[in-house]
Amino acid sequence: MTVRLDPRTKLYMIFVVSAVVMMSATNSLLWALRIVVTILPIAFLIMEKYYASALRFLILYVTALGITFTCLSEKSTGFFMAFLLGYCSIIVQFLPAMITAWYVLRTTKIDEFICVMQKMHMPDGITISLAVVMRFFPTIKEEYTSIRDAMKMREIMLGTGNVIKMVEYRIIPLMFSCVNIGDELSAAAITRGLGEKVKRTSVVELKMKVYDYLLVILFSVVLIVYVVFRNVK
Amino acid sequence: MQTIIDIKDATYKYKGARNNSLMGVSMQVKKGETILLCGASGSGKTTLIRLINGLIPHYYNGELQGSICVKEKDVSKTPLYNLAGTVGTVFQNPRSQFFSVDTDGEIVFGPENIGIAPKEILKRKDNIIEQMKLNKLMGRNLFELSGGQKQRIACASVAALLPEIILLDEPSSNLDLQSISELGKITRKWKEQGKTVIISEHRLWYVKDFVDRVIYMKDGVIANEWAGERFKKLGEKEIRKLKLRPLLLNEKFSNILCFKSGQKSFKRMEETDSIILKDFYFSYKRKPYIFRKKKFTQSDGEHLNLCVQNLAIPKGKIIGVIGSNGMGKSTFLRCICGLEKDCTGVIKTDGMVYKGRARIPVSYMVMQDVNHQLFTDSVKEEVLLSMKEKDEERCYCILESLGLLEYKDTHPMALSGGQKQRVAIASAVAAGASLLLFDEPTSGLDYSHMEKVGDLLKQLAAMGKTVLVSTHDPELIERCCEYLLCVNNGKVEYV
């Protein structure tokens, strides 16, 4: 069964999960909810056939969770434990948000996204700039890979010299090519009518389905529980 | 016939530029005409295209004089989005003209922008898919398509706006021969549909048969003009004099490049002194081993993207590497210079055997986009960075031999494309690489720049370097390649 979520649900998921990761879980109910909101996006990733990344996220999260619960306590001391604690708590705390964001970015088409933003009456300026950012991720990745290859060929690698220089060597060509591509990209987009004053139409038809409503309710409950627990105490 | 584009005495200077890009250009285009713009790079072709689609003066800053009217509208007073349904443009770089990430979204992007009803858009989309035979490309990720496929989608997305005027700005620069003829067919169809088409192009062979008029630009002015029929009959000498690429594809090469017949007209391997590549196997579709990666062997057969059991490359020669896009040319080059870690091939040269990471210093690839491989803030630094022992004397020597000495303190990004290429070569020479690989060094270059690259390759060969150059450029092959390797489905053979 494939469940294609409505982009609005996805945006709401991001919102709730980001809020949840900012609040600490203090009892087992909160922990359980936190795990639920992490497992859900992983499940959706599997449904959208991103098996490898789902597995990777799952292993990372479960390991970190396991270590936090079994090995670490208030009594742990020593540098290694401190390091491990820091590392694991960052993962446990923030990975849910990362997974959700990754899932949404991978599975939302740009036109779906623009359509949603329009339905929510966002100003065009914001919509278009966010859409460009989404379009740019794969480009940055492509460019970065080529630059990394070029550095490999010249045997300039991290750890062989000045770290700041190494970063500089990566960032500067990346910036140059991104600026160039961005410039050409916007020229191409405006010759095709981007920025037109008339209302933009969309061939994407958005419809909230049953599972969308269910998810929205579920995430709302999670959010409410977290907020209540935080403020009741 | 009605005049659809009317440019009167246009002079244009880009902001910050020293010279005018256009000087007093006037031209009229009739409805339904097909026009070819040719001339060297920097002669003002692109600027002229930008005048017509309105990017000048609305997007690029500069000083404009004169008037440009498109369909009786003054371009400088018409907002760009009002021109969108009238003028469509296919740009040079397939990588940077997409707004969507998927093919379907890209085709409907334009019509959506100008507010056409969704039903009508879908109807247009289906029409275009049928006309251009794009069925196989639908529902795909644009980042996974080849240059030729991307360019076809770009054409489709422009056509979806149903513009009366279509401009193409060097659309064939990054394409292989088959994709170029494909592009030619699309343009010809547009002409038949009665659209006004203006093509700016270096490669003349695929457009010469159907253009009505040819405009030759030089230093910002229209230097000459022919009717299409007259232009077709220009002799080789005249074309050469104009510094244009030839009108006809050299048949021998085009046959080889298109794999029409197994002509073996090039020199066969006979030299004894050679670099041997052994057991280069590689596949992108990795078999699902979670803990240990699989070593590729010949037995993987069909799954291999590269399969080279034993290949001898003559030393100190220039070897062309040809093959259609997606056949594995780039993979071949990447594996040789050690960029694909999982390819465990061995390079044997001068009685030495190089394995694994040791292969990296032996070879050096000059990438298609050289911007990716220039890191420092001056040319001198760039060359010194490649040297294990910093030796300024040697650095100057290398710069001198490549004609770069006067730029030694310039920032590499401030140089022209050709100069950047030479800086990349200088750093390769400095690193002591004996095998130099070039990934399509002449894509998008005009004839005289192509000649320069050819001469440079010869110079490198004369210095004792072995040069492998992957290319779609028959003129470059004719000019400098002594041997020709053909990559077909990962198999590499001499032709």
C-alpha cells in the first residue's frame, strides 16, 4: 500500500516535530510519543521506497536511544562517557526533526509545495524563494561532489594540512558555481513567466484524505500533551 | 509578410564592461522566418538574443540605446512576464534552466505561471509529449537525465507556452551528435508550425538545411548576411575565413561517432611503449552487500558500467575517447584517475605498477567545468598547491610554457574560460601527472577557441604527456587525435 500524504500534512508534521524536539521528555509517556513521531516518518520513508536511508536513520536512532537508556546515567563519568552522552543526546534530541525534514524534502514535488503555499495565502515572494531553495539542494550536492572529486585528484584532503584552507578550498568554488547557476536559473525562470501578476494556476490537485486527517489529529495530540506537561509542572 | 521583431540601431554595454557588446545593430524578422546567428564567442549573439527576450534591459544591467519591438510591443516598456507567452528561450546550459526537479512539473511550469486553466495546461502537456515523443522521459527526476534529454525537456517546456517566437542560445553545446540531430528535428518542426525561430549556434551542420537567413556577427555588429540557400553553398575556404565551424560533418567521423559502420580508419595500436590499464571494472548499481563491498570482476557481465580487461594506451600521444552520452566515457575517465574507489584496476607504466590510491598522482583530469578545480586566490598559488616541494622557479617555467606568466597574480576566477583551462593544466603538469584526461574540453567553443585547445593538447603531447580526451567534437578529433577509443556500454575499443 502506498500512502501519499498531502503536503499540508507534511508541513504540519515538520512543525510539530520541530516543536517537540525543542522540549525535553521527562517521563515515559513523553518518551513514547517522541519515539512515535520519529518512527512515523521512517515508516513513510519505507513506503516511498527509500529503504536504505530509512534503515540508516533507524539504526542511528535506535543505537543512540539504546545507549542513552542502558549505558548512561547521572553517575557516568570520564571523558569517553561525556563524549558519548553528548553525542547520543544530540542524536536522540534532534534526529526526529532531521528525519522528518529529509522525508518531506525528498517526497514533496516543487509544484506541490508552491500550490500548498498559495492555498495558505503565503506571499509569492516567500513561496518562490523557498521553492528556489528546494530546487537548489540537489544542485549544491552535484557541485559539491565535483569539487570534492577535484580535490581528491589533487590530493588535497582534510587532515593533510591547514583545516581552514581546506574548508576555504571547498566553499569558494562552490559559491562561485552556485551564484552562476542561480543567475542563469532565474533568467530562465522569468522568461517563462515567473513573477507574473495574474494568479498562478496549478495542475496539482490537493486533497486531504482520511489518513491525512488522522495524522493531523495524532500530531496535534502529541503537541498538546507536550505543551501541557511542560506548563503544568 | 508581417514584421514580428524590429530592432533599430541597438547599442548595448553591460554594466562594468569596457566595450560595447552591440554597436548599432538593426534587424527585422518576418513572421515565420528561421534565422541562424553565427560568429565567434563574444561577438554579441547572446546579447542580441537577450534583447529580444527582454532579459535586457529587465534582468541584466547596462546601457541600452535604440529600440526593440516584438509584436509591436516595445520590449523595454513591456514587463518580462507579458513577453512570456510570446517569446520562449532555450538556453545553452541544460543544468541551469530548470525550475522543477521532475520532468512533468517542468513542462507545466510556464503555463502555470501565466495563469492558464489547469485543464488546458494538461491538454497542452499531452499534446507536446506526443509531438516530441517524450513518453519515456515523463515522471523522471531531471537531475538523472543526460544533457540531451534535459535539452529536449527544455524545448518542451518552452513550447508549452505556445510562443510565436522561439529563441535558442547555443542549445547544442553540451550534446552528443545524436542529441544534436534530435534537436535539429524539433527546431525544424517548429518552423513547420509557422513559428519564428532564431538560433544562435557554432555548430552549423544541423541547422544549415532549414534556415531562411543567416546573420554573421563580428565584434558587436552584423558583419554579413546571407539567404539560407546562398549560405549553404559557401565553400570550405570561405567558412574557414569566417572562423566558423564547417558546414558539413566530416563523414568519416560522424559515422564513427554515430556507430553507423565499423570503419577502422584510424591507426591501430602498434607502439610498444605504452601505459597499460588492467582489470578496470566498475558498476554504479552496487549489489546489496551491507558490511563488505563487492569487488567487481568480469563475471558481473551485463551489470558493469565499465569493463576493461587489458588496454594499452600509447605514450605521448593524443587519444580521443568517443561514444554517445551515457555509454560510460566519463566513468572510464573517472576510474582511470582513481576517483571511483571501488574500481580496483591497475595502471602499469615504465615498469611501475600503480594500485589504489597510488593511481591518483599518475593521472589528472581537467573537468568539463573547470571552475570546480580552481581553489586558490592566485594563479601562482594554484600551481604551487599541486607541488609536493614548492618550487617557484619550476612554477614560473610551467606558467611560461602555457602562456600564463603575466597572469601569475590574478585570481583564477577573473580569467576567461580558456585561461582557466590552462591554469588547471598547469597544476596538472606541476603535480607531475603523466596521463592527462580531458572531459569534453571544447563543448560550447567556437572554431578558433577549439583550435587553440587542439594546439594546447598537441603541446602537452610534445612534452611527453599522454592525453586522453573525451569529446563529441569531430573537428577537434580531426585536428589532433592520433588514436580513437570508442566506449560502448562500458566496453572500450580502438577504432
